[in-house]
Amino acid sequence: MAEIWHKRLDKLREVILADIARGDYFGAVLTVGRGGEVVFAEALGAQDGAGERPLHYDNVFSIFSVTKAFTNALILKAIEEGRFALTTKVKDVLPEFTGAPREDATFYHLLTHTAGMPGVWSPKPGMYLDRLQDLFEASIENVQGEVPPGSRCDYSPLVNHVLMGTALVRTDPKGRNYQTLLHEDLFAPLRMDSTSMGLRPDLKDRHVRPDMRGTVPIQHLSRNLPGDHALFEDPDVEAPHVGCASTSSDLYRFAEMLRREGELDGVRILSPATLQLARQVHTGTMPNELYKRVAENAGWEIPPANQGLGFQVRGTGVFHHLFGTLASPQTHGNYGAGSTLFWVDPVRDVSFALCSAGVMTQAANIERCQKLSDLALSAMI
């Protein structure tokens, strides 16, 4: 049985190497575990398109929207602590959040991407995206509700998590800023030692500079450094939607905490009850407006949004999906801009954490991740 298992994981490696040789992406660091045992942990390919800098297993990546997973976890933790509830209206914590129809949105709507606001990548053209307070003020001023909360699922690239990050800071009993709060309440307890909000100086030498390859049509400006995407190299960043750096092994630890119902190595972050609710589909048959457009442009069947509480959830049915076609319905996780993905399959007891170099387009990344996820799941015999 072990021999068959290893042969199937060898196939996973072969497919990644073939992808790299074809130029789909530059390289990948992947960690896969089953039942708490790591069964695949490898760095394949390079950091750059020329193939001159090989990837190493401890390379640090800008993880883009996987940052949202950490914000989500702390929101769920705050709810468990009674600081606010899923049913609390956002305006009751953030009084500036007024105006119909958005003022009826609750934290449940933020977590499920159903707050009724359009999905925007920046609340104001050309602004710096590196300061939480600036992002909050610009979001309040410029991003209004379009439809009643709960009536449409629009993936929120920025605003929802800026609101949630601000709510965490304002209700923090210790009065900490967001960078400190993330480190002390999540990264340090889970021993995610190579993960930080902003690129911590000691991580710089291992950092894989993101190569957008023309796939991300927006800028990520930082006031401290020059460059269209300087936010990802700046240590002084508070961007709850996109600002974290991490490694495959650290993302795997985060995934393991989720697989173990909120606890890892004796440290409990969340309760089993919370995670059991979070990994259910909360958006019914609604499509996700962002992925609807991706599917239409690719000529695919339009998939359901399948949003959980902060997580994407696999759900049932056969359609293009980052977590694959073999994943169980409550498989849950998050992804970042054509390069980063983690998921947990609670039925098959599998955790998966991918970081890759060379950002891919949305559709190509979905196909790549679906393929690799299915290869990993098919090896679990």
C-alpha cells in the first residue's frame, strides 16, 4: 500500500515539473499531509523565469489574499470571545459605516462576501494600500452598497477585510495595532515563525519577489518604497486583505490547526463548533460574481459561490474548482492571486499548502490547482 501511495505522489511531482518546463509557472513549494503526517514536502523549479535561482523549501512568499484567512480566523475568535456576533451589524462596531443599503450588513455578510458592495481592488484610484486607517477611510467614503446585504455574492478583494481588520483593532482589549495583533494572537501561538504582516526584515533574504507576469492589472503601492507592487516588500504594512508573507510550511501549520478542529500542539485558536459552522456552504446556489466572469470568459459552467464563513468551501457537484473534483463537500481553504493556496479536507484528513512563483491568470490557476489538488487526493489510498 505504501509503495502505491509513494508512486502516486511521484506523479504529483512529475506533473509539477512538467508544468514548470512548459512555462506555466516558475516553480512551487508544496506541503501535503495526511492525519498529521507530512507525506510530501518539496521545492521544485525556480524563483524566476530564467530559472537562475532555485526555489528552496524555506522560501518566503507574498501570499496575497491568503492573508484574508488570518483576518477571518481572528474575526471568528473575536466572535467566540463575545466582542461582537455574526449577527452584529457592522455599523454597531464601526459607526462610520452608514448609508443604505450597506448599513444593514452584518459580520456574517462580510465573512460570506454577501454585504452587497461591489468587489473593488482599491477604494480609490492610485492610493497607497499599506495603511489600515487610510484603507478604512477610503472604503467608507468611496465604496457604497449596490444591493441589499444577503442578495448577491461578490468576492471582496479588499473592503470586507479592511472593515474586519478595523473592527478587530477597535475592539481589541489590549489596544494593539493590527500587525501586533496578528503576530501575538495567531502567528506566535501557532509557531508560524516565518509569517508576518508586511515583509519582516529577517525574512527578506528568503523572499520570492512576486512576478505578476502581466496578470494583475492593479498596483500595490507603498509610501515607503518605490514600485508598482512595493507593498509586498515593505515591512511596515497593515493590509488585512493582502499584506502577509509566509512559507508553505507555515501555511501548512495553519491548515493543520483547522484540520484539528482549531487546535495545534496544545494551542487552541478556535472551537470545533465554530469551524463546523464555518466550513458549511452559506451562499446557497448564488454564483460568485468574480468567478462567474472568469467562468464565462473561459467557456466553463458557472459554479456556485460556495462561501463558508471566511473560507471557500468545496460543496457538491462537478465543476472547475481550486480544491479539485475529488475533495469532500466540507473541504475549505483560501487562495491568493494565481500563486498561493491552502485547503483542508476534514473527511480525508488531508492538509495542502502550495506557494508558487510566477503569478498565473485566474482561469489557468484554477485549472492548475484543481489538477494538483486531485493528484494529492487520489494518492490518499
